[in-house]
Amino acid sequence: MAEESLTVRDNRTGKEYVLPITNGTVPAPKFRDIKTGPDDFGLMCYDPALNNTAVCKSRITYIDGDKGILEYRGYPIEQLAEKSTYLEVAYLVLHGELPTSEQLKQWIHDITHHTIIHENIKRFIGSFHHDAHPMGILCGTVGAMSTFYPSAKNIEDSECRALQIRRLIAKMPTIAAFAYRHSVGMPVVYPDNDLSYTANFLSMMNKMTELKYQPDPVLVRALDVLFILHADHEQNCSTSAVRVVGSSRVDPYSALAAGIAALYGPLHGGANEAVLRMLQEIGSKDKIPALIRKVKAKEALLMGFGHRVYKNFDPRAKIIKVLADQVFDRVPRNPLLDIALELERIALQDDYFIQHKLYPNVDFYSGLIYQSLRFPVDMFPVLFAIARTSGWLAQWEEMILDEKEQRIARPRQVYLGAKRREYVAIEKR
């Protein structure tokens, strides 16, 4: 059997170095040994967006982009979306195993009975300007929650961590719904402990004067599946932000506020909104061929196609397309759906898109579904954040427990600035 190592020859010095290979990776610090002399700092790896740099070891989510595979703790996303619920998946992501019947019952009880937020948090949300973006309110409020729960800083205490995890998963939909109601000038709706996790969220979003809000179970299930599909996705931008900030050993509220801030960016949490805008700009099916020509000429972007990780197809997209059919059987058909279906049909028959492996991703249909569930576009990244809370917390706790290898994040840089120079007095400049 071949030795698990890499031999590197430094042509500057003629020296050879043997670097160990473990789990398909080479330890970056080993490159520091490659020097031209005693005063040389040693080599570094230059990887601006960390496209090919593993920053942690994880047992939570597995992705094979070439084969279109996504698994949480070894379970295929297709099976979880078909058979599970969001809270059960949240338990799986956090604890590593599917819960027993009793464990799930207790978990649901614990989450349900933490959904109420402190009245001062409600007033804090009410202090934002009336047209504040719900995502900005969510980010600020989650960060501020660390001051309401000062014991959260005791991150070495497993019971304290578990309590904050329950609080965050439970309260995130409440904060999100309160932020939305504030942004449209409506009174808040308090949680209803008789409803499921997603049904309760729909109630807090949409309830008007009725004594009891009863959402359509098909729509509740659709939102539950969407939350499952977004629960975790390996080391993406927001998850990396949670880990980097969390590496300072800060409380989970502050770490998750960093993740929300990263998700607020249009390149991360705004993709499904961009799809909707593209479909609205197309306007009608007869204008699709013109867009396709522009895309192939690199004069326009085709939103919702292709993925940074998935080079074959996004397994979540297949699930969402089926989900869209179920949703549009219960609500008025979104007129943009026909444009989306025709765009997908034409693109998937075009050699250009086939050769470049440009297939619909999770964002292509999710925005249409959210819009049909009466969520305004500003709420799209907020929905993403609610679902991703369980994944962020699982990644955060995994990092906390990995004391052997994890240290405070401290990336290197390649300095290209001025060499040393002497200060010049202002009258001589």
C-alpha cells in the first residue's frame, strides 16, 4: 500500500520535504518548515475564499457535490425531507442520532415552552425604525439576547449550553415574527403552545382577529420541509462566521448574530430573492430565449442555476420542485411559476448548460413557495436563519467540544504594503 504522504521539492534550495496526508488533507503548518534560510518565515498557503482549505473536522453534514449528495449525520436529505420533521432533524443535527419517541416528545416540549420572549426584548424590537429590515432586527436582537441571559457565557457547562440551544431554536421564530409584525405596523401575536413549530410561526406571522389560527396542514408541512432542507450545509459563509466568532469562546447568541450578519449579505441569503426578481424581469415565457442568449454570451446571469458546491445537481432542488406542486394545489398559482418551469425546461435541454453543469439549485423554487405562503421578500433570509439555527448551534457546540485542535481563529495574510519607512513631520510633507 502506498505511503500516505506527499513529497515536495523546493526548487529554490533543492531540498525535499515529506508531508503527511490525513483524511485527504495536508497540515498547513507543515509548509512553514519549507524555508530558504533561518530568517525565512516559511511558506504559507494562499486561498482567499478558503475554496480548498479545510478549517475544521466535523461529523455533522456530508456533501458530495459531484454526486449531488447531502446527508445530515449520515441520513440522506431525501429521506429526512420525506419522513421527518424539522424539530426531529434539529435534534439529529445537534445530538448525532435520531431521537426515540420519548426523547422527541421531551425535545418538542422543551422547545415549545421556550418560545415566549422577555417583554424587554419585545420592547427592544419595537425600538427599531418602522421600516427597518427584519433581518437587521433579527441580527441586532439575537446579539442583544446575550445581555438578557448573562449565564450563557458559561460555555464549558454542558447544561448551560443545552439551555441556550433550546432557547435559541425556540425563540428565533418568535423574534422573526415580531420583527415582521413591527415592520408592517401590526401588533405582535404571542406563541401558541398548542401548535407545532412551523404552524406556530405561521400563526405569529399571519393571525388577525380570529380566536384560533388554524393554518393549512399542507402549507405547514411545506414550511417544515423547507426548514429541513436549510438546517445545515457544511462550512458555508454564515456557518464559518459562527465558528470564527465562536472560536473566541463568546456566548452562542453573539456567535449566531455573526452568522445572521453573514446571511444578511445578498450573495448568501439573498439568492432566492434574486431568482424572483429575474423571473419578474423576464415577465413572460416568450422572452426566455432572449435571456438564454444573453446568459450564453455572458451578458446576463441565470439566477438559481448552478452551485458553489454541487457540480451535478442540488438534491434539495428536486425535493423543492415536488413541494412546489403540493403548495400550488392549495394556494393560487404563482404566475411566475410557469415562467420558471419553462426556463428550467429550455435550460436543461441546452448543451451549454449541460456542459457547464448548470442545474436548478435550492433557491430556484424556494422563493416562489415562500411568496405563495405570503411571506414578503424581506423575510426570505429570515426564514433561512430560523432553519439554519440548529445547524449553526450544532457547529458551534462541536467546535467548543473540540478542545484538542480548535484555537481562536487567526488567518495569515500576504503583506504587499510599503516597506519600513521613517515618520516625516507634517511641516515637511
